[in-house]
Amino acid sequence: MKIKDFKKLPSGIQNLEFSSDDQCLAAGCLNGQIILCDAKFKPCVSFMIPNSLTLSTIAYSKFTPNLLAAASKEGALALWDTETTDNIFYTKNHDNRITDVTFSAVYCHL
């Protein structure tokens, strides 16, 4: 694969995260979008945190490769099933920026 084969994304990239099975790459963009790329780095779907225009961090589950979490500078947190593209959790319980999200390295359901 050559650099020219990569598709231009809608905004600059601030976060990159591979799924635990290395089949998807999530690119967190400066405009708040999360673009998922397949194993050949072709964009296939995009997500945005509900009620938010920013993105501060993203993380894939270590046990479940299709679970993607993201947080915003406004204090929102969202969780998606990337296979179905369903938003399975959303909360806005923080007053300030969420700087990091992670899944448990021990418990597969957290």
C-alpha cells in the first residue's frame, strides 16, 4: 500500500486506535468525527459523540474488538458496537474534558 492509496479524511487526525483483532482502525478527527477504516485502511463508517462537537480520546475494548468508546472535551462519553453501528451507551456526567478512557484489562464486560 502506498501513501496515495489512503483516502483523505474530513479533518486532521488527533487519535488513532486499532481494534484488538487489528481488523479496524479508528481515526479520531479534530472536527469530532471518528472514522473507522477496514483492514485495507478504506473508510467504512463514521461516528460522532451525541450532543458534542469535539473529541478528546478514543479506545477499543481489549476483549471485544467491536466495542469502541470515545469521550469529548465537553465531558460526554459514548460507546458503540462497531459491527452494528449502534450507540449502546451515552452519558454527559462530567463538567470538564475527559482526558482518557480505557476498558478493563481483566474483566471482559467492563
